[in-house]
Amino acid sequence: MNFPQDVKYTKDHEWIKLVDGNIALIGITDFAQGELGDIVYVDITTVGQSLNAEEVFGTVEAVKTVSDLFLPATGKVLEVNAILEKQPELVNTDPYGDGWMVKIELTDPADLDGLMSAEDYEKLVA
Amino acid sequence: MKSTPFTQKHIALGAKMAEFAGYNMPISYSGINDEHAAVRKNAGVFDVSHMGEFILKGENALDLIQRVTTNDASKLTAGKAQYSSLPNEKGGLVDDLLVYCIEENKVYMLVVNASNIEKDWNWISQHNNKNVEMHNVSDKTGLLAIQGPNACKILQPLTDLDILNLKYYTFVKGKFAGVDNVLISATGYTGAGGVEIYFEDKDGNAEKIWNAIFEIGAASGIKPIGLGARDTLRLEMGFSLYGNDIDDTTSPLEAGLGWITKLNKPSDFVAKDIFAKQKEEGAKRKLVGFEMIERGIPRHHYQIKDAQGNVIGYVTSGTQAPSLNKAIGLGYVTVENSALDSEIFIDIRNNPVKAKVVKFPFA
């Protein structure tokens, strides 16, 4: 299993990565995609909304099951990864790369300090 | 949690495991879509040893089976099997099952759902007032389903029995992969063709059979398949799953199982009067197949609504169908909304998502 160092992790198995100033990308972890199995649809209807940390920003549908997606930190949802509309399986094959789900504008980038490191997250799912 | 004769194999092969009906079972190996495609196009092996098997013996065995099941077991001759159901006194279903005729009028095998073994055993025992000899051999019986268009071709070299020409819902007994007393039946839960193989779980039989199948099937790319793909495969065929599509409260007539509810069979059976009345009056709700028109995936228990937002039923099973690349489901709706092409709405996270009633099998 893959635990990149350049992202922060949540107990709900999302990751968040600062890309530019207070702009961050969010997705689900390698562990999460493995647990869900083949992902067939990422349903996100919160673009333009400001949400608090741990609020539901969407759902991910696998063949077998459905799971809510929780925002790792407070901010505004700017954009959904449009490629997932046609290729939701990218969440399985490249969860930390092309399988990212939303881009958000963080209210306070310092919120990320409270999230888990790669080492802590690896311990959580071990 | 109970194990099957193959639980350690699944773990060793890296399957994703989970509890199902009290057993530690493989949910998936390489991924549901990949496993699903393997069965539809080639061949896959399911461990379904968790299923229950009862042997009923004696001159009154058929009489007992006739009284507790809805199909007409008197039609069975040795070597034939039938799909049937066990009704309860209120006209719901205790279970659905397969009835195998091992020896006409003498020996029968009932194959029941793992989650219902105890319930079914008690129910049938309760009706056994003529001293039919009953054996619950569930824990001593291994069962593999080898399914797919190439399954029989791959397995044929492992036995002298003719399995290539085995007709649907018939079976043979004999030696398979060096193991004696194996029952091979042309049945399954996938609609992909193939056989199910029952054997006594003793003397390393399970290991012998598993290894023989994977050795001979390696060149053809035979794969182990988990319960996840078993569910998507059966759902594409519109086969009912007990606990989802049928249960203690659903009538077989509502569930589209009128074809196994033989009101004219030469024997009375549990709830026959209720079913006769239902048939005369017409069921008030029906299990229908539907496909999503708008994006969304139906799941068990989601509400079904009409265009005005009135609740007209609920989803019993749903998935993204791997072979069809669309989202499909089964659900009960009021009979007024059950006609083909009826527009219905699946309530997905409080949004009405458009779907339409379609024929099933979907595949």
C-alpha cells in the first residue's frame, strides 16, 4: 500500500495536499479505494459551497457499496475532477494522482497541521 | 466465525475476506468487475461451501417435500433438480432452495441458503410428522461452483462422467479429480453456464478438487471469484437473493416466482390457499427490474417514488452492472407502476433519480 509523504491524512481515509497558497486537492487514500473495490461513480454536488471540516462533500459509489466523502478541512469547494465523470476507475488506479476528487480553497491552511502524517495514517490502517 | 474447507486457500491467495452468514468468505480477489467479466467470458470458481445441505430419506420424503415447498417435486426423477421455495404460513418465504432427486421416492437433497440453515431445518422438522429420516450434512459438505461458458470444457478431463452434455438442472454422481461420490450438477447462480460440485469434506477431498481444477484450468485462465461478483452476476440475471429480494414477508407471486408455485400439484402445501387467493385477486405489488436513466446507483432499501413524489415501493437489490455498464436494480412497486417502461424515481440521498421499469434478465 502506498502512503505518500506530501499529503495529509484523515481518520475517514481522505487525503489533502496543498498545491498553491491556500488551494488544496482532496481525494481518498489507497487503503480506502482498496476497501471500496471497483469505483463506478463519484457523486459531488457541492461545488461553490463553503463547508466545514468533516462535512460531507460528496459520495463515492463502488460496485458493492457507497460511502460518504468528508472534507478534511474547512473551505470552499472550487472544482470537481472532471476526468472522473468518464473514468471513475482512476480513483482505484491512481488515488493520489489523477484520481483526485475536488479542489478546495482552504479557509486556513494551518488547519492541515492537525491532520495525520503518512506515518500516523499507516499505523491507523495497519 | 466459521470456516469453509477453502477459507485458508482464499486467505493465502490474498482475497478480501468478510463475514457472510457466519462464515469467513472471500468477497473479491482481483476486483469485482474483473472477476465478473472472467465468469461471463471464460470460467471462474466460487467457494459456496457455506450453503446448507439436508438429506431426506424414506418412503415419505417426497410427501414432506411436497408439503413444505411450492414447486412440484413429484415431477423429479433421479438425476434431476428443481428450484423451489419454502413458504411460511402467512404466505411469505422461509427460504428459496434447490431440490435434488437422488433416488426417486426415496432420497432427496435440499440445498438452502447459509443464513437460513437453522431456520429451514427447524421449519421442515416441524412438518415432519411421518418420520422422514433427515440429515443436516451442511458442515460435512463442500461445494464449488465453476461457472462460465468454458467451465465444463475445462473440467471435463477431470472425470469420466459426461459433464459437457449435462442438461440444465440435471446432475450426475461419480468420481471427479480422483475423489469418489462427487455430485456434479448443471446449476448455478450466474446465468453463465457451468456446474456446481458437491463433495464430502473429508480425507483432503477439498484440497484435491481445488488443486485439480486450478491446475487443469491454469492454461485457460480460470480464476477464483468472490461473493461480490456472485452478486453482480446473479443480479444481471434477475435471480432473487434471499434477504434482499425475497424474505419472510414477500409472496412468491409478488416476487415473480409464480412459475415455481404450483397450485395444481397433487399435494396440499403450506399457504396454498393464500397463494390461490392472491392469484385470483392479483398481487398488489410486484418485484420489477429497472435501470437508471439519470446517474445514480440504486441500493437495497432505497425508496421508490412516482413522479409526484409518492412512495410506491423500495429497492431490494441494485448495482452498477459490470457487463452492461449501467446501473440496474430490483424492487417492489405497486402493481399500477409495474408495467414495462413505467417511469419511476429512486430516492438517492433525498434526490429523486429517474429510472424505468425494464424486463429482466437484464443481461
